[in-house]
Amino acid sequence: MPSRLLRGLALVAFAGFFLLPLLALLNFSTRDLITGARTATAWKGLVEDPTMSEAIRTSLLLAVLSVGGMVLLLVPTMVWVRLRVPRASRLVEFLCLLPLAVPPLVIVVGIKDVYAWVYYFIGDSPLTLAFAYVILVLPYSYRAIDAAMSGIDVRTLAEAARSLGAGWTTVIARVIVPNIWSGILGAAFVAIALVLGEYTFASLLHYNTVPVAIVLLGKSNAPTSMAAALASIVVTFALLLVLSLLDRRRHLRRST
Amino acid sequence: MPFLAYVAIFLVIPIVTVAVGAFQGAGGGFTMAQIRTLGDATVLRSLWRSLELSLASTVLGAVLGSLLAFLIVDLAPTHPLRRGVSAICGVLAQFGGVTLAFAWMATLGFNGLLTNLLADAFGFSDAGYSWLYGTPGLILVYTYFQIPLMVIVFLPALEGLRPQWREAALNLGATRWQYWTRVGFPLLRPAFLGSALLLFANAFAAYATAAALVSQGSTILPLLIRSALTSEVVLGQQNLAYALALEMVVVVAVVMGLYAWLLRRTSRWLP
């Protein structure tokens, strides 16, 4: 074990390296560029600037849609594979982890044709980005949900519920999901963090989300873009804290 | 099964489009023209810069990240310091690069916090540091998200190093130095190399940080893909983007293949 002093010094150095840029964001976004006086103009711009406020709405909606889509797509599939077609589990795992080996930039390059069809059937809304985001979050969500499902006996639970007359929707929504809640929360957190910060798809498919708006405003209204950058990272961090607290509350309740 | 259909549409079709498009001319026929373009001096130079950037940020990230993991590993999992480091690392490693690029612009750019502090204290120029927008800046900002990723992927391996092994070695008369050089490091080597490969793939595939930091020019491979995608002027550029994307996939696939192989070796002794 390294000595206390050495460890303390090293940790302080790391903390300095990681906190300095965040402090710089705070400093930059609360200062008048010409006079140097403190001002909240940049933060007001988050709500008042039409590009930014619209981007914030879009990004938050996208986060909700992507998490919803991910859960709807993944949970029934994984339950189904475990109960009925265990042979397919390798294929599902491979497909879920594939986005780790294929950079998002490559998927964007190839997805233009698919999006031409999405545009044709659904229309031109930034919310259609959620389709691609579900793919991006698959590897992380798969791992979190798979770990949670390995911790419970899915087959027994499902058979018990079925023999008591529950349909498949009830089995999944009211028996399986409550038991793997911590895995779903973990998956949801990573998905939210990823969607709120995602730039590659949004910028190259020309949709206005928070990171795109940050880059756009970076030239014309730097303080507001800095405020948005800090706000997005603080919001993500707060979400993580809330989710981990929720998780701990559930554990406490179960153990009492 | 809806899952298979969904993944086929939004993941498999794009990959196939890239793989096929790389060998197609603007008219649709088979051609090797795009693949040959990959040998051009500009493309080779940006590939080389990308590899350099990935390697530099990987070495820095892997060394500093494993050091940070080492500093917190013997704290109890519920210790607030350890929880805090894990939480911050989780956010910084997953979070998009745009925010991080802007955070560093607010630090070292024009009117940045550190720029102004250095200007006040030592009389340096307050115009901001232009190296931030070149390769050194990219290495710095990449390292900022590589260290947290290293902590996340390397901490489990470090935890797997059981205290009994150290006690056994010390009981048998080994010094701490001998324990680390003969037992600790050899056991951790596959995990360390595997984590480093993951960092390399992560850096090589990253786009947002570079795109936000370098608004013009295409110094590295991802930015070259951007300019091939967005330039509407030159015909056939779309297919060049396919070829460049294919090149990127090949590099990342090789690295991830090695990673999977090392992971299998590590899992032999991890709990």
C-alpha cells in the first residue's frame, strides 16, 4: 500500500486535472467577456435562445424515447431467448455487442439509405434519431440487463406466473421487470448519458440536439454554449446520483 | 422476431452498405478505385496521425488510469472516495466528447481560466494556446476521457488480485518488490494490455471531440470521413466515405479481436 501522504498527493493531482476544466466551464459561462464582471446572461440564454432551448427539449425527449425503445426491444427478447430458444442466445449477444466493434461513425456513413426510408414513412423529425440511439446503447444495456437476469431464476418465475394464468405481457411487465429493476436502471443510466452527449449521429444527420447546438453556438455565443456544456454534464451526474439512490432504497426496503 | 428485424435494419444494413459501397463506383458497378484511394498520401497521413493520437492517448490513459485504480482499490467499495471516483469516471467515460472539448477550450482557449491565470502570474500571452486545436490538444482531451475508461475496465482485474496471494508471497519471505515483479504484474499483464487495447479502439473510433475541437481541415481519419460525407461538390465522395469507414472498421475489428482473446486469458483466474 502506498504511503498515505503519497496517495493523498496523487489523488489531489488527479482531482485537479479532472475538476479544472469543469471549473473553467463555470468560470467562462458566468463572466462577461468584455468587462470580466460576473453575469448570468449565458445561463438565461439556455432558456431564451431558441436554438438551445429547442435542442434541450429534443435531447431530453430523445433520452426518454431511447430508454423506452431499448427496454421494449431488449427485455422481451432476452426473456424469450432464455425460456424458448437458448440456442439463439449467442446470436443475440453477438448482435448486441457488435456496436462496440463498429464505430458509430461507420454506422452513420452506412445508415443514410435507411434514414431515407425512415424519412419516407415517419417524416423528418429529430426524434427519429432514437432509432439509431437504441442500437448505440445496446451493448451497455445488454450487459446490465443480462447480469440482472442471471441473478434470478427466470424460468421458475415465468412458469409459476403462467400456471397461475398470467399472459406473457403480465409475466414480463409484472413479474420479470420488477425483479431485474436494478439492471434496467443501470442500463437506463448509461443510455441517458450516451444520448445526452451523442454528437456523431445528430451532427452528420443534421439534427439539432444539445451537443450540436453547443458546437453551433460555440462560434457566435460562446458563454451560452459553455453553460450548456456544463449543464449537460451536471444533469447527467445528478441523474446518476438519483438512480443510485433509488437503487439503494430498493435494496434497503427488500432487506428489511 | 422484432429484435432481429430491428437490428437488421439499423445495424446490419448500414454495415453491409459500407462494406459493399467501398467497392462500388458512383454508377454502381464494381471498382477498386476507392480502395486504391486509401493509398493516397493524404489518406495515409491522416491514418498515421489517427494511429499516433490513439497510441499516445492510450499509453497516457492506461498508465495514469491504472495508477488511479491502484490508489482506490484497497478502499472499501462503500468508501465515499471510491464511490465518488467511480461515479465521476462513469460519467466522464460515457459522456460525449463535445462537452469535454468545450471544457478544455474554456481552460486553455482564448479567455480560458488557465490561460488568464498563467497570463496574470507569469505574463504569458492571453490569446489562448493554439496547440489545443492540433494533435497535442487532441491527445490532452482524449486522455481526459481515456483515464476514466481505464479505471472502469481495469479496476475489476485489480480487485481480482486476492490479498491471500500477497500474504502467501510475503510469508514465504518475498519482499514487496519481489511480490509485484514476480506475482502481481505478471498476473495483471493480460488485463492491462486488454484494457489498453479497448482504450486504443475507443480513441481510434472517437469522432465528437475532434469534430468539436478542429472545425476545419481533416487531420485525422474520422475528420477525413466527415469531409468526404459532407462535401457535395465532388462526385463519388460518398463512396470514398464508405472506403474510409471500411478502413476504420478493419483497424477497430483487429484491435477488438485481440482484446477478446486477451479477455479470455484473463478470465481464467478472475473470480
